[in-house]
Amino acid sequence: MHYSPEKKFSPSALQEDVKVLQGVLESHHPGLYWYQSRDEWNRNLQGVYRELNDSLTEFDLRKKLRKLTSSIRCGHTTIQSSRSIQQQNDTAVIRALFPISVKCWKDTMMILGNLDTKDSVLNRGVQILSINGRSAKKIIDTLSEYISGDGFNRTHPDQILSGWGSFGNYYRLYIDTSSQLTFKYIDRQGQEQTVIRSLYLPKKDTTARRPQPSLSRKEKKVQALERIRSLQIDTANRQALMRINSFGENGKLRRFFKKGFELLEQNQITDLILDVRNNGGGRVGNSTALTRYIAKSPFKVADSLYAIRRHSKYGKYIQHNWAIQAMMPLLTKKRKDGLYHFGYFERHRFSPKKKNHFEGRTYILTSGYSFSATTLFINVIKGQSGTTVIGEETGGGAYGNSAWEIPTVVLPNTRIRLKIPLFRMVMNKNLPNSGRGIFPDVEVGATMESIRQNFDNKMRVTQSLIQAARRKGS
């Protein structure tokens, strides 16, 4: 059945959807008032209701709800399009694209690449000052309001906008759909210049191409796994680089860790670089499995882990609610505080691995993408002897987050989807809840020089630290 994105919904239908969203969040979200007061939430919510006095499309409502839910400051609370719109987007013919991808940090915006390879002006390393009269700072601040993140962290939204193609998608969705773009930039001589560009129109390449050899099913699987995790060992320098881009279930991670740390032991590796810059999280069991190979003492995943209720009067809107209802009594127990605690993780201490435990120096690379289960891993390892965290503040909160079980709520009329976490987790109750991520021991971010010369600044600093440690003999 064809579904038109231009279809408009009546004010009463829109209000019903927002009412369901409000009810689910206020009934079940364990961190709704973690980084905002009840009064702030109510003001933001009433602001949305006041704007529902006319018919709106699904996108119009989704835009308002994304801004509303991002004010909760919970990276696991997200708004997604209906499945009908998603399916249409997946099969839509790509016509015009935002021409450039950028790197954003603080108030700075620099070009990473241009779809138009013939453009000799807007190329890598050019600093953008404004687009269509809006300053880089204004654009970054505006778009950040539509990105859900933990607490008051800024590295996470900056990193999201810096993903290839992400900035252009956000810009066209939430700021400006103009087909013509006026860029103000700084040229190589340090002078401010202005140039006008149109959206990029992909054209079919009519030139003859050499046929590419098709990969076998096995080769495709290997490539897919390599995108999730990889290990490079430099036997001559007794150094290794392990990249873990996800703790999800598709990486066969436990087998990878077992074999990988066995190889580190066999090759007598003294320095391990663990790159989790692109790791947005996944299964806690997988992050815990990695932690056991690095941690030097027994550790807990969390000091507290609880839900605020088991049952829901909104169950008909929650996908697979029957499974959640069956699981909650088995895993949680109501305590005197009236909350439903997941006691196993609050009590259990995991022991370090005895076989093939890594005893050398560990360097952990982080960024604003380092999120969720990745912060659990870093939280345990950071501060122990022989471990150095290098990079940027993690996107995931240092004190804790709302996560664990994250069902999908489908709003009744627009079919907009809400992802809502049911458990609140405090990793370390002794830390102040400042609403920030885990800060590195050595802070290293992007620089204008590293972007223009296209080198990995964090890796370069890490190699310097390794050489310094070896000179000291530590």
C-alpha cells in the first residue's frame, strides 16, 4: 500500500499521539528528570501541544518530537520515522545531495570531502564560516537540538554531524532545503571568500569499467566481521592494534577476544592500542568479556540497575510487550525504595581472565561515538596502572545512563516510533553526576592541521606515548 509522506494528520490525531508518548515516557522512563526538572519537561511538552492546532505531516510532528525527546538528554531515547516512511526512503531514487561532508567540533566546521571531485575550491581542509548566512556555530547549535545524547556532552552531537553525509542530511531536514548554497569560507591564504554551489546531482558513469571480481559468501562474511572488529600485530615492535567498532551480537566477539588475546600472549606483545572510537555500544556481555582480559582486579558492571515499574497500561503500543512482561518478574525484584532492581548486576563481581590476560601497557582511543556499553568498559579500565585513555570525552555518560532494555513504542496515528529505555544504571555511585562523559587521560581531538594533512592525530599521539614509555623502561 502506497503511503504518502505528504499525508496530513488532524490536530486530534496528533494530540493523541503526543498523549501516548507523554504517558509512556512519564510512566516508564527512569531518567526523565535526571537532567531536567519536572517543570522544564512540562514547559517543553506544553510547547509541543500548543503547536498542534493545525494539520501536520508525519515529518512535521517527528521534527517537534525529536527536539522534545532530545531535551531529556538521554542518548537511548530516540524518535524514528514510521516503517512506511522508512521503506519509502530505502527505495527512493537519489536525486540531489548536499555536496560536502564536514568535521564539527566546538564552533568549528571544516570540510572532509566533496562529492564533486572537480570542485577545486570546497575541498578537504577548507574552514566553513557560514552557509546561506547562518554561522557555523549557529548551524551546529541548531542541529544539536535534534540529536539525543547523554547529559550535557557536546562531543557526541559533534561526532554525529561529522559522519560521512550526516551533516548534509541533518541540514536539509532541519534547517534549509534550498537547492542553492552560499558558502563563506577561509581560503589557503587566510582570506574570507564566498562561493555559491548547487546541490550535487549524481550522474551515471558512462565510461567503461573493469568488471570487479565477485566475492564468495565466505569472503563477504569475513569483510563484514572485519568492519566490526580487527587485530593487527606488529611482531617486530611487539605492538598490536585492536579495533572494536561494536559490542553487538553480530561480531562473534567472544571467540575473537579469545583468539586475539591468545595471539598477543604468543607474540609477547607489550603495547596494545584498543580503538573504540567508533563503538556505539551493544551487548553488555561482550563489553564485559573484553574487560576481563584487561582489568587487573574484580569489577562490577554497575552499582545500581533498576526499572521504575514492571507493567504498563500502554502495552498495546509497545512492540513485543509480552516478552518484556514475562522477563521483568524473572530478572527484577522490588526493593524498599519501590523500584525494581536487577540484582545480579548490582551484586556480581566479574574476575579478570587468568588465561591470556593482557599484562602489558594498554592505550584506549575514545571519541564522541564511544557510547553505552563502551563506557562500561572504559569506566572499569580507566585509572588502573598501565592504562592510558587518549582522545575525547566519551559520548556515553560517566555516571550512568538509561538503557539496558529498549523497546519500541509505535504511536497510534502517525506510526512514529519511539525507542525508550526501561532501566536506569549507575556505573559508579561515588562519581558526581555532572552529566558529562568519561574524560581521557590525554585529551586529543581534531585539529585544522590534522584534517588538512589527513593524518590520525590520536594515533600519532599514542605512538609518541608508547615510545616515551619504552625509553623510560616503564
